[in-house]
Amino acid sequence: MCEPLALLDREPVSVHAPFLSYPGGQYRHEDAQERQASLRAALHGVPLGAYDERILPWLAGWEIPTVATVVSLLWRVRQATQQDRRGGGESR
């Protein structure tokens, strides 16, 4: 995920960026397995404990707008952290 993500001002329709439209412009049914894969991709490199591992499938069972919002938030946190490391973050 390299390009900056837009803020979500409306309900997302996909668990894949850009979240507000379907990848490639076409509807795809995103099942719980795919929702979990999106969560795991956004969490790549983050150590997960046993309880974390138990919660991910549960969270992936929620509807697409809920999971997509969480995935979008995780990616935006990653982007903000990377920007801060490069010195491009806003001063607080």
C-alpha cells in the first residue's frame, strides 16, 4: 500500500483499497476468509498473541463496511507512522 488513502466519509464497500469502490471497478463477493486476509495484510509485521489470533476470525465475520473501516484505519496508521519517520508528520 503505497499511495495515500482517502478518509472514509461514507460507508466503504470493499475490504481492499480504495475501500469506497470495488477493486477494478467490479463487484466481488468478499467472504470472511478474504476479509481476514485483508486484516492480516494491514497487520503484517505486527506480533500477534493467542487472543489476537482468536479475535481476527471473529472480526472478519462482521459485515464488509465494519471490516473495511478497520482495515482502512490500520493502513492509514501505517502511512502516518511512515510519514512521521521520514519527518513529514505534523508537529503536535
